[in-house]
Amino acid sequence: MGYNIMYGYGRPEHFLGGILELVFWVLIVVIILKLLRRRKMGGWGRWGGSSAMNLLEERYVKGEIGKEEFEQKKKDLMS
């Protein structure tokens, strides 16, 4: 009779295993959500946003910087 009480979900190992499994699945969901969010933000860049080159190109297209400044900054970024 005592054996049946201790067998199953009443054992401490099952409780710890359940918590570890829950932590594992929460981490998987968080990682997937972060990857989807990063992709939605438009870049797989190092910091999750636009890369420096993309920002430089946007500034050039908007006319915020001239061709000479664009070429110099592009050269600096490439080195």
C-alpha cells in the first residue's frame, strides 16, 4: 500500500522534471517570438535593427547627406 502512494506524480523527481519541462518550453517560445520580432523589424543585423549601411543608404536617399559624404562613410564602414 505504501508503495502505491509513492509511485507516480507524488515523487519529488516528477515535480522537478515538470518544472524543468515548463522552463524549457517557455524558453523555446521566447526565442521564437524574439526571432519573429527581429525579422518583422526588418533586419537580421547584429543589434536586431537596421544595419549601419542601411541607415547610411536611407540618409543618402532622403538627401540628408551628399554623395561625397556617403562615399566616405561607406568606405569607413567597409574597413
